[in-house]
Amino acid sequence: EGERQKAGQTEQKTKFCPNCGRDNVFGATFCRSCGKEMPVTKEEEEEKRQAEERKRREQAEAERKRIEEEKRLAEERKRKEAEEAERRRIEEEKRQAEERKRREQAEAERKGAAEESRQEEEEAEYVSTAGLPQGAPGSRKPILIIAGLLILIAAIIIPVVLLAGGTDEGYTPPPDTLPIEMVSIPGGSFQMGCLSDCTESSYLEDSSLPVHTVTLSPFEMAKYEVSYAEWIEVKNWAQSNGYSFDNSGRKGYGSGADEDHPVTFINWYDAVKWCNALSEKEGRTPCYYTSSAKTTVYRSGQQDIEKNWVNWNADGYRLPTEAEWEYACRADTTTKYNVGDTITGSDANYWGSGDSYDNGTTPAGYYPANPWGLYDMHGNVWEWCWDGYSNYSSSSQTDPRGPSVGSSRVFRGGSWDDDTVGLRSASRRGGGPDFGIYSYAHGFRPVRSSS
């Protein structure tokens, strides 16, 4: 009867007993009246076969669903395992990046402390020498006289060697006085980011992708990195006109550094205030202010300036945006460097480049200019940019200015203390804006918005 109901039969079927002639329930084996066994009919056999077939199909369907469920669970486990593996990979890459940054900062601090100690020793020796009475025992006056003569001879001989085609042939020093010499950069569009061989460095993979289209308005950029002579001239004026700086700045880095070398040992705040000071010194409108109202010029302290605190249309000086810097560096090139896919010691100052100032800075403008007339866009010193450090977006952008504010600021171009990968047009780094006292390889060059 149960099988009949499953089959959807509404009419109750009966089975005739051939022994006593009574009706019985369909499918019964023994007659309920006479108790004798009744033969199995063909209809019963067919119904039994159909019931077994239904049971087989139901079992097959149940097995199919079980297999699909197991497959779904297996795929879910696999997906979760892949997500967990990806999470661990990202965490490990982040840990490695933080470890690299920590090691670099530790090395920078070590080198900065060593350079500071060396300069302090030189100053102490100078003071000690200058303080000796004339003719007293141990006086260094004869030594100083000899040293002065040697310096005078060198001052006469070195220019002759340079003009005669020595190792410094082609060196064009920056102007000794202000104003800063600027180069007009045409507006246009370019592909920003690592364009080829991005696995050459984890920095390129982590920070210089994805490639994206950027369109920029025309602007002007300083022809040279700011030299110590230019830095100190503006700084002295600024300090007598209400400005204060976190760091005094130094003459490049290395034993051969002088006032024609780019200024170093300054932080991002110093560079921003210096740009404002130069603007005011030349009677221009400053770019940086202490709030979005733009009523108080930024002249002192450490202000984490937001991008709506900047007068982007002012005719004063400012740091380049990261996009402006890469656009100017590339100068319509798409290769790794603006000189091609390889760079040598005749193109830029980097670690082991082989110039006469090896393992230190070179004078601003020592190496040839790029196609747009800008010097030292590769190497010598890292150059502070405006932008807070953040990951790239794949979206096209026009005049991008980075995040609203950043705890880490971008610097570009590589330095004398980096290998050639760090000099690539797409290479970028980020550091705290107060990273100045140990920044032996950090300088800057200003830009101006075109009218």
C-alpha cells in the first residue's frame, strides 16, 4: 500500500485468492481468509520492479547530491586556504618591506652619526688650532700656512685640468647667485609607473604598479638640485624674516663636498619652508599655509600640510608632485632611465659610479642634463616631493596631488648611496617628513606652476 501511495495511485487495488475466492490486499503473500499462500501476479512483479527502480534512482540522486556537496565543501576549503595563503603572503611581504625600511633607516642613522662625528672632530680640531698662541710650543701655524698654500695651488690647477679635458670635462656648475634657474616643462600625458622589467626589484613590484595614465598642466622646474650655497642664502634671509628650520643643512656628503654640492641633512618640512621663503624673498605669492583658509603662511614648526592648504595657482615655489617629478625625469622617454634601459658612471652619480667624488655627492650639474635640460634627475641625492606616500590607482588622473595628507612623504631619483635600480625613472621611496638629521642623501629641487 505504501508503494502504491508513492506511485500516486488513488484507487485501492485487490488480489484474488484462487484457493477460497476471497479478495485480499494487493501484494499480499498469504490469504487473510484461508491462510494459504497466494501466487505472485505479473502486475505485482511489475510494481515491485518499478518500486526497485524508483529506489535505485533515489539512491543515485542521493549519491549525486552527496558527491556535489563534498565537491562544494572541498572547493570552499580550497578557497579559504588560498585566501589564507594570500593573506600570509601579503603579511610576509609587508613584514619584509618594514624590515628593509628599518635596516635602511638604521644604516642611514649610522652613516649620519659617523658623518656628524667626523664634522664635529674637524670643527674641534679647527677650534683647537685657532686657539693656540702664536709661536707657542705645538703651534700649528706652519701647518696652516702650508695647507693654505696647497689649497691655493689646487684652486689654480683644478680649473686648468678641467678645461684641459680631465675627468670633470663637461661639468657646468649652477649659477652662484639667485634667482634659481628654471626650465619650462610642457603639459601633456604619460604612462606613470614601472613600464618594463618590474621584477628587477621588490620595490618596483610593491610600489610602482599599476601603470596608469597621468595628464599634467605645464609647469617650471629648477634646472639643478638646490645647492648648499643657494640653501644658505635663502635660509639666512628667512631666519631674519620670521622663519625657523629644523636643520641647518650641510654641504652634500663626503670629503670633497663644498657649497656647489646639493644641500643635504634637511627634512621635508625644511624644504617646504625654504620654498615659501624663496617665494617671499622674490616678492612672489607663497604656496604653503597653515590651514585651508590660506591666511597664515607656513614659516615655522612641523605642519603636516594638507593639499587643500596649498595655493596651487600661486606664482611661488613649491615641491613637485610625484607625477610632475616622474614626468620631468622621463622627458618623453619610456625606458628604465631617461638615457635608455641601462645607465653608467658617465650618466649619473650612484654607488660605484666611478666619478672623482665616488661614495659621496657631486656638484649640482656635474653630469649631463636629460632631454629637457634638467640635471641630476638620476642619482646624486634623493629629491623630496609633495605627495604623501600611498599605493597607485589604475585610474587615469589629471594633475594628481596624492592623498589629502601623509605621515610618509615621497622622495624620488635615487642617490650616490644607491645601486642603479634605485635610479630608475619609476623608482619611488617614502619616509617620515621629519627624517632630516640622518638624511645624508636627501635634497630637493623646487617647481613653479606656469601662469
